[in-house]
Amino acid sequence: MRWQNNKTFYKSLTLFIIWAGLICMTVLACDEADSEDPVTPDNNQGDPVEVETDYVCDPAVADVTPGTDIFFHLGRLDDVDGDGIEDLITVGEFMQGGVIGSLSYWIRGLDTAERFEAEPRLIGEGLGGIPVVIDLDNDGDNDIIAAAYFKADDAGVKEGVAWYERIADPAPSCPAGEWKYHVITTELGPGIELEVVYDLVEEGDRWALFSTHTNSLLGEPESHLYIAQIPEDPHSEWTFEPISHGIESIKRDPGVLAPGVVGHGDIDNDGDIDILLSGDGDPRVFWYEHDGNGAFVQHELEEDLRQASGVKVLDIDGNGTNEAIMTGFENDVIKIYVGVSSAGTQATHIVSDEARGAACVSVEDFNDDGKLDILASQFGRAIEGDQAASYLGNLAIYYQGATLDDWTRETIMGDDDDLFFPAQATVTDLDADGDLDIIQPAGFFVAQMYGRLPSGELFWLENTDTGFEKHNIIKKGQLYPWRP
């Protein structure tokens, strides 16, 4: 195969391994305060131009050959067809044979034991792996917006932010419905995540946080966290302004990109919404203190926590104040930060320092004891000279005990389950039987290095009296199987 003897392609593999460690929707926190002046976004500067593409009922897909490994990072529930049963929206991405791309799908929900249709419905090409479902144009139905990394135009320029506008409902003559694709900006570079924040400054407002994923040392666009107020008419110009400063990849290497995933929450418990960011290729972790009026000050939580991810901000111990939860992929750690403010952090608790390749987390009360537990996806590790043992993914629940230092692990998918790069779970009572089930995406294109093709899949785990039972939604190799 072509990739086996292509040095440039191996550099690309390194790049995407780094990127894969940070695919989770993330909220980070603060440790050390920087004495910087607040940055207030100026929404009268900049003029990214929107590019539109035509919509069709049955979209054609270019450059997807048989055997392409489509992988998934997140599934979003939404009742697309209005039948009262939640459907699933997801974006599959690929890089294979030197070709990158992404494909947006929805899978119809059913009132059956398997819960979803066997075949996904193609919306069209484009978007990124962490889609946001939102009525962006305020017309009464939901659209889809995302940052994009694995999508480029015909000239090879990667898209930064794009959205699918819903034009018409699904119908027998057009089962997927009709959708129209809009590229909002390509000028800022490719992105790892776009997060929508409601009521950030005033009640009823909507803001977009856009985290790029670049290496400016190699001449790529500057590495920034951008913010934009979502226009009332999303077809008009969007103005993204940087609120970050000094973020830079740690070295001149195409596999080291910054920043990483972004999230939001009241990290310092002062009543307003702050913004939180993984540095990724920049080893620091940042948070942006909000003054309540739209100005932000950048602080650091960690000086060296590379590929930090999986983080939430919430009151995990039920004491009335928020804590922050983070994972560190490179040091196998899940951590809880207590009492984060611009003055520092009061305490740090270790949930686990043996979570091999710790990545994404979800926080729920899985055992119904009144305490919040942590579901963690773990990528595993590359093991030199042993491809078969490399990146054996795990899913585990950590049950909260008497204190934030007391946790009990239950592995629900382990080394024997052939799980490759499990990403961000969606936790919900999917079958309406009173307990919590798990929707789990997985896969990544570096699987070709480890003899693990195909790797991409999307499934749900039914919570039963005897454990979690797997139900396939999109099977490995289902979408573009090998053909003679």
C-alpha cells in the first residue's frame, strides 16, 4: 500500500496521533494567575466570508474508495424526523491513501430492541467529528455546526468552521431530508472543536468558541482560541476575535499542534461563565476568567499536561461548588481540581494514575447511590515492537466513594474487546428502562499502522442486570467495505 513507503505520510500519522488524544468535549480549570489585562472581543473587526454549496437530496461523495476506514468521535441525539423517537447525528472522518474527508450522517431511531436503523442516512460531505446540534437560523428546526480538521477544498485549504442548514424534512422521496452546506471561514486555519455557549454575556445571547489546531512555527495560522457572537442571521458574516495570547506548539513538528479542545463553565464559582482550553501541542492548560461583561483574562491551570482532555466542570461531590475534572493522556491520569480561582487551586485529587491513555469522560450516577461517578475512555499505549498490544482501548467506570480520593474502578470494555481509540460517550437512558446506557464512538486512521483495519465503529451499550450488552449502530467496515 502507498502509505507504507511514504515518509511524508508517516509525518501525517504522527500529527493525527497527537490530534486524536484531544477529541473530547472539554472544560478545563485554573491554577496560576497571569497578571494580564482583560481581552474584550471586538465584534466590529474582521470579515470572514461565507461560502455556500448546493444541496441535493442524494448527495454524491467524492474520494471515498472501498476499504476506507471511517471513524467517529461523538453521537448527538436529536429527533430529526419528528416521530417522537430520538435519532442519532454523527460525523465520520477519514484519512487513507493520502486522502482526507468527512461525512455527516443521521441514523433513524426505532422503537425496537436494537434501537436504530441498520443503515445511516447520508446528509453530505463535510463538518468535523464533534458536531453541535442547534437551530442556528431560528427557523424552528435543528441545524448542525462544527469545527473541521479533516475537510479541505479542492485547493487543499482546510475548512475551519462550517454548518449544515436543514432545508426540508425527511420524506419517502428523500429519506435523509435536504440540507445545505455553508463554510463560514477558512482564514483562521483548521479547528479541533467549536463549542456553543448560551447566555455568556446577556440572557438569550449565543456565542461560538473556536479552537484552532495549528503549528505557527511551521508557517501555519496562529494558534488561538477565538470567540464570535452568533449572528441573528447565520448566513451573514461571522466575526471571530482571539481572546488567547502566547499559545504556541512546543516544537517545529507537524505532529505537534495547538491549542486543543475547549469547554465552558463557572470554574471559579463567581456566578458567570468562564472558558477553558487545553493547550495540546502547547503543554499548558488554560482558563479564561470572565468579568461578566464580555472581557476575559487568561490563566494557567497546569504548566505541563500535554494532550489534556476529558474535562468537565461541575459539583461532583455535592458540596455546592464546582470542581474541575481533567485527564492526561500522556501520564495516564484522571484528576479533580478543587477551589480553582485566579489565586490558584486549593487541592488536587487523583481519581486514577493508572488510566492507560486517559481521554474522554462523562459524569453520571451510574450505580444510583446519589454520588456522581466517572466514565472514562482510555486509548491505551503504543508498545514498541508489539503492534497487537498497542492501543488496546478500555472503557471504565470509576465509582465515587466516601471522599474525592476514594474511587473504585469497574472495566466495562477491556483489552479483549478490540476497541480502538474510544472517543466521547453519550450517556442516556436510551431504551427508557430506568437506567443509564452508553452511546460509544471509536476508531482512528492510525489503525492502519497497527494492523487494526477497520477500526471505526459506533455502538451502544445496554445497561442490564448482568452488565453492559453491546448493540452495533455502525459496524466496523460497514460504510465502505473492502471489495474485490
